[in-house]
Amino acid sequence: KSPYINATVTNDTGAAVTLLEVDYPSASFGHELLAAGATYPYRFKILGSGTAKVSWTDVAHKEHTSTGPRLHEGQQGQLTITLTPAGAQWSDQLTP
């Protein structure tokens, strides 16, 4: 069985966000619009190593970026990103 990450991005900013993008080693995923209170699940495999990053645009058209944990090839588990008015909160339960 191939190792993978179950990622979840939740929008707790109080308003819709646009141009959501999550970058991870060797690829990225995203969504054009994430409504207030909505959750976006995504499953991916890590190839290589590097730092995760999330970026999004708020209702006032301000761009936000947040750096997350360092990810390594072969890791598996859960990665949770919660977007808030103050920025992004990261939580992970990853095993090598």
C-alpha cells in the first residue's frame, strides 16, 4: 500500500476565500473558491522533501501566505490547515 497524506483545508475566516493553493514537495492542489465554513479535502503522495505552504485571497482581495511543516517522501497521515482571520493554523499527524 502506497503512503499518502489526507489533507483538509477549512475556511474559518468568516467569509469566502478565493485562489486557495497548497504547495507541497513536487506538486500543489487548490480550489478557486472556498465558502465560509467550508472544508476542502484532498489526498496526495509526497515525492521528495520540502516545506508545505498555503496561500489564499480574502474577501478584501488581500493575499495571505503561511508556511507549514516540512514534509518528507514516504510520510503518511493527516494534515489539517485551518484558515482564520489571523492567518493559517497547521496541525499534522504524520508518520515516517
